Amino acid sequence: MNRRLFLSAASAAFAQDQLPLKDFEPRSMLRVPQTAITEPAYPVIDFHTHLSFAAKSENGVSLTPERRYLVGPEELLPVMDRKKLKTMVNLTGGYQGGLKDCVAKYDKAHPGRFLTFTEPAWARIDEPGYDKLQVQLLEEAKSNGARGIKVLKTLGLYLREKVTTGKLVKIDDPRFDPMWDAAGRLGLPIAIHVSDPSAFFTPTDRNNERFEELNNHPDWSFNGKDFPSNDAILEARNRVFARHPKTTFVALHVGNYAEDLANVSAALDKYPNMNVELAARIGELGRQPRTARRFIEKYQDRVLFGTDAVPRGVQYPQQLFGDKLYEIYYRFLETEDEYFDYAPAPVPPQGRWRIYGLGLPKPILKKIYYNNAARVIGLARI
């Protein structure tokens, strides 16, 4: 066979072996220690879960206080007991009737195991006197059992002047100043998520490390159109922190900038009322383990544990929730294991990389797992 025919045959054979990227599930050949952490070193408060959502929404904006429930307490409690989860915080409890229903279904039915946060009534922003109305709704929420406030990325990326049309409403819009102040006065911490991973603000092309994720969810891309940059969003958020020093903020997802811990550190140094939590970002932290460990050691009193998940029982093996998810978080925090998956999925959901454990000392683990959240929410520490 001459060289040209050989190359042609080889090319044809290669073409037959082409594999779609979505079907590529490489198995690591590394032989390194693997530590199973089935229970954490201390009881856990999961500060970031979602047990309910608005019954009706449009373009990222909740249009009603009524709730739809994702999972009931009877299914959650066995998972919680197995994984040593003392308390779950349901951040998306809605307001008014929806909030009361959530509190009755979870908090009152199982005291100490569930806590519920309220949400602003974004759909009413066009009503006259909205600033005063929102303060009244927070006062009502507090009396109905809310333990904090959740600000979804509705603010910053979805909420517009006509609720779902018109210009995007800025995070530091003065209409919200009374709400931020009322939260501090009422002792309601604010769990705030106003941005997304940096890659979501860049083109979905071959250079985007989250190409698969964005290709599967094109509506998650905030590149172009009239969306502000990630930096502009976080700068506006930081102006809110500065204007309301008596209000406690928890900037979710490692301050929405786990890819740049120097940026998050600068904000924590500047705003003493700012805290962060870990939910859905161990994939970012675990690929920079030395930097991440130094970050957590420095801010050990202001880092909370969270997953951004709904744990489910073993009868839902197709879900990305349940025992396995918590075991990965515990392994990441407690061991120095190398090169393991950051999520219990065949293909990592955020990007094709693996992570390394931090091996945190027990005094820091106790703070992250429980005491930091207990301080923010107003619970007794262990």
C-alpha cells in the first residue's frame, strides 16, 4: 500500500471512531488515595437549598407569592439524618401566603430542622410607593417566621423597569435602599446572588471552558445584548454593601467570583458586613486548592456551608442530589484527596476538570459546617 492510500485508510478508520463530546466519559488512570467521608466532622447547617419556587414566573421574575414544592420533609429528613444535616435553609420561601405555607410545611412541622427565607416582591416594583410596600412586606414576613431574605439574580439580570420589559433595573437602584435598611433593622440577613460564573458573560465558543454547560442551557448566557459585565454587576452590589453597613449580607457562591478569590478577598476586607458561602462552587475552589485553603483560613469566620441543592432519597438515582452530593462536599473540605469529581454526574456539569481536597483543620470545619451560619441566622453555636 502506498503512503497516500495508507493515510486515506487511516483517516477513514479514525472517522469511524469519532466520539461526540457529550459521550466522552474518561476514566482516570491515576492511583491515588480515595477517602470516603460518609459523615462530616460536625453537624451541618446547609445554608443554601431550594425546597420551593414560585408557582408562576416569567423571564426569571416570580409573578406570584404562591409556591410549588420540589420535595417534602418526609423525604428530606432521612437524607439529613444520614448525612448529619442538622438544619436546612430554604432560601426561596416567597412572601405573604406562600411564605406562611412554607413555614407551616417545613419549619413548624419539624422545629429546628428547617428554616425559611422570604423573597422581595419584584413583580410589584411598578406599583406606586413600592419602596414602602416592600418594607411592610418584610415586616410581615418576619412576623410570619422568615429568618432572612433571598435576593435571586432576578435583580441584576432579569428584573426590568416594566418587570419583564424595558431597561434592566440596577442592583443599587435607590428604590431598594429602604428594603436593605429594613433588613438590618429587623435582623434579617440577606442571601444575595446577583451574578453568575465569569464564563457566562463571554461568548459561547471553543474558548469557553463551560461550553457544554452553556450549549445545553443557552438561556444561561449573559454575553452581549444589554447585559452589564460581571464586574459592573458586582461593583453595583458592593455599593449596596457600603451604603448599608448595619445589614448582614451573605454573597452566595463564594461572592459570585470563585474564579478570582483576590477580588472576593478585597471585598471582604472592605465590607465587614459581607460573608460568603460555598454552594455550587467547589468545582472552582477545588482546582485551586492552595489558594482556596489560604482564602478559607483567612476568612474562616465568614465562610458558610451551602450546596444549592435539594437532597433526594435513593429512589431518585437519576438526580444530582442526595447522599453522594454531601459526601463530595465533606471529602473536599476534610481530606487532601487528589483529582476527584466535584459532582455526582457522569459528565461534570460545569466543566471538564476535577478537584483536590483542602484538608481543613477541625476548628475551621466546625465554623464552616455550623457556627458561622448559626451566627448569621441567630442560632446557638456548638
